[in-house]
Amino acid sequence: MGFSSSPLLLLLFVYKASLLPFVCCLNAEGLSLLAVKGFISQDPEGTMANWNYTSKDPCSWIGVTCESGGVVSLSIPKRGLLGSIHPALGSLSSLRHINLRNNRFSGSLPPELFLARSLKSVVLYGNCLTGRLPSSIGALSFLQVLVLSRNYFSGSVPTSLTQCKRLKSLDLSNNNFTNPLPIGFPSSLLALEKLDLSYNKFNGSIPDGIGNLSSLQGTADFSHNLFSGLIPEGLGSLPEMVYIDLSYNNLSGPIPQYGALVNRGPTAFIGNPFLCGPPLKNPCSSGVPSTDPYLPTDNHAASPMEVSNNSSGNRSKSSGFTRIQVAAIVLSDVVGICLIAFVFFYFYRRIIASKGKQSLAITKKGLKEKRDCMCFKKDESETISENTEHVDLVSLDPHVSFNLDELLKASAFVLGKSEVGTLYKVVLEDGLILAVRRLGEGRQQRFKEFQNEVEAVGRVRHPNIVRLRAYYWSLEEKLLIYDYIPNGNLSSAIHGLGPFVCQPLSWETRLQIMRETAKALSFLHEFSPKKHVHGELKPTNILLGPQMEPYISDFGVGRVADIATSSPPLQTNGTTLNAVRSSGTCYQAPEALRNMKPSQKMGCLLLWCHTT
């Protein structure tokens, strides 16, 4: 049967033939990239729109970089791509860099991916990848950066990874890796500069050979795993600048007082109930051998008889002190100390009586190395005015068990900055996590107004409103201490960002969040002590708890910030303002800035939640 007798067959032949010129124009690497695109089921931003057969040059495609006609880099981060990784990527012989972070790739890594022997960096942070890490990764002799954090990888780390001798940055954090670390890992990776194994399920002991990694910088993070046994003294051989984090494991025994392990704060060791010794407050029992290299161990400790014999033998060689001389020295020391204490308290009482003021200095405290820090200014000349009654941490909750000193010694991480100040995540020594807002600086001494407003906010108690637990006031520092809500905010959840990258909110969950938010607002408007109005209700101010329960945050912060930073007062009780808001302060709803009654409606928020 010829083409003349079958018009349909003829048309099909002509169509297929028309594609041949375009296909022939693409080289093998272009075809491989099209195969990669074929595994993408969703491309919400149209990033790969120009990846097609009609393009003669794949080097012009978005995210593709070439050198000498060969593809050397594929970089498409944060584009919401949904799909899996095609094995054809491994056929790109010149490929050196892969960056697909913060997308929604799922499935396992194909072993063929690591056939691209020229790979130097593989960054797959923030996807939904699962399965084991292929052992073929050991063939990447040029690999320098491997970032697989915030995925769902499981199983053991392949032993072949120890063959990547040029590896400088290794981040396997926030996955489901299990089992002990393989022999030689990571101690054989001598070029390693960054190591992060946190938030996995690794078990077994921490290899002593890690102390040989002299190139490490920043943090060696083993936290939030199941490591057990003693802390190897070899960790002390790491460079002094390395921050070693061993928190929240099952480690036991004394903390070695050696090298890089000396002078580390307790936050590096908390969450290990069987660890003992400084800097923890859990002393080691007498049966636990000392790890201090300068002290004798129990096996070599001299017995009382040996000490007696040695002392008598030494007395024959030197004159020493008689008992009367020793007693005289001790007595003179005691008298001297008492005299100094008497003089100190005498002058101290005179200063207090004459000035009636109290000095306050807040020590600088912070954390660096990829962590922002909460730093408090130190000025020993600063004093609190006479009408300021509280210069220490003031609790608004009888269950608050921490003090200002513990707060200032804690690790602090910046969560965000706004017109009303900086918000920190603060982790205390005992593991308690708080949110601390440091308000903007202001020198107006309006402590009474500040105190009244903060305590009014602190009296608002509702299960869907973030609790204000305590506050601190000084001339330069104003702190508000809240419960920490761990699951991000409604805006991130709706847009599938942060912890919600793989699980966007369902309609049922959205409705539940809105229902509970409405109940909290109703309580504020009708039953709170002053019938407050929030003034800045928006998706980022609705935080989400572990079970997706909503918490209204930043309630009352605008008014408190106005007092702390000397701005004109705002209304909070449903009446009107005393003055128009000056520019440069925090945003408030328009009706809160005019002579009109604030609205209690939340229709815009409901509309946004159901249409986004």
C-alpha cells in the first residue's frame, strides 16, 4: 500500500521527517538534558521552557553553563521543580557542578549519576530525595563539595565515600542515615574543612581519628544522633577555631579536658545524660577515671601510705615548714581576706546610700561561624533612672525557671529582623528553647509605661496566642521573652517553603488553622483585659506548632516598641490615637493610624489563605 492510498500515513511521515533536522542539530549532551527534563513533572516558573528540540544550542538553556562546547554546570535552585533525577546526567562527561537545591525532587539518586567523573560539587539541599547514597560516589576523585542536607536519605554512609580524598565540604545533616560510621570515615578525608552529620540516626562511637582532620574550620557537628560511648580524646587535636557540637546523643563518661575540647560551653555537650565533668554541672563520680592528661589516673594514683612515705623521705632532703609556721600562714591569709571584705562592703554601702542608683552592665555574648549572634552592649557608665524599679529579668509566669545570666550565656540564632527589632532563637543550657525579641534602642526613660504595657500583654492567656513569659528593661536593652514555636509560619506553609517543601498544606488543615485563629482573635477582641486589637495580623505572624496548631504572634509588640524607641503612643484598646505615627517605626493597620475605631475583621486573611 503506497502513500497515495493512505493520506493519514503520509501526513505522519511528513511530521516525523520535519523533526529530524531539529534532533540532528542537538548533540548528545543536549539530548541527555532533554531526557533530564522529561523526568520533571512540574515546572511552575517555566524555567525549562526553552529546553526543547528546536533550540540548536543547549548551552543557551536556562541553568546550563558550558565551556568549549561541553556542559560544565547545571544550576537550577529554588524553582519548585517536581520530579526525579534522570540517570542521563551521568553521561555529561564535562559536568563539574550540579546545584538543584530547594526544589521538590523525589526518589533515589541513580548510581549512573556519578559516572560524571569530573564532578566537583553536588548540591541537592532541601529536596525530598530518599533511599541509600550509591556506592558509586567513591569514583568521584575530584569531588570537593557534597551537600545532601534536608532530604530523606537512609541507610549507611557508603565506605567508598572515603575515596573522595579532595572532599572539602560534607553536609549530610537532616536526613535518616543510620548505623555506625564506616571505617576510615571521615578521618581519612584529610582535606575536609566542613563536616555536618547532625539530625540523623547515626549510632556507634565517634571515630577517634577525626582529630587528624587538621584542615577543619567552623563547626564539626555530630549533634542530634545516637552516638554512644566515650568522647574520643582525639577530638581535642582539632584546631582551636573548630566548634565541636556533640549535643543530644547517648555519649557517656567524662568530657576530655584537652585541646579544642577545653573551654567549650555546655551547649556543645547538653542532651547527653551520662556525660559528666566540666563544663556540665554534672560532676563525675569518684569511680570515673579522669581524662585530664596532667592528672594521674586511678591506676597510677599514689596510695595514702605511699604519700606518707614520700613526704617523710622528702623531709629528710629539705627543711620544709613546721606545723606552727603553716598555721601562722593560714591565719594571716584569713585575716587579710576578712579585712579586704570589710573595706569593700563599707565603701559599697556608702556608694549605694549616696547615689541611690544601680549600675548595670550586660556582657557581650554571641555565636559566630555561620550563626548570627545576639550581642548586648557593655557600658559600665550606664545607670537606670531612679524611677526604674526592675533592672533584672522580670517573670510574667510562675513557671519560668531561668534567669538573666542563663539567658545571656545561651546560644542565640537570628530568626528575623524588622522595624521593631531582632528576633532570636535562644537555646539555654538545659535545652529549653525560647524566642527573644530585642527591641530597637531608645533612651527615653519610660519604664512605667513599658512595664504596664508588657504586663498587660503578659496577662493574655489563650492556647492559640504566643505566650510572653518574661521581659527585661535597661536604658539600652529591652528584651521580650516568648515561647518558641518550631514549625514556621502560615506564609511559609502555604507556599511550600522551609519544612513544608514536600508537604504543602491541605484544605482541611487550612480551614482548621483559620478556625482556631478566629477563636483566638475573638478572645482578644471580647475577653482580653483591655479588649485588644492586634493591629498587624498577617500570615507571617501566625506561627504553627508541631501539630499545625496556629499561634498568633507579635501581639502588642507595636505598642511596646513605641514606648521602647520613644515613638508617639498608639492605641490598643479600640478607641483612638493620641498622635499620628512618626515615620520609620513598625507597620500598623491603617485604621490604627487615624481617628477611627479599629476593625476586628480578618476577611483579607481568610481570602488570602483560600486563594493562595
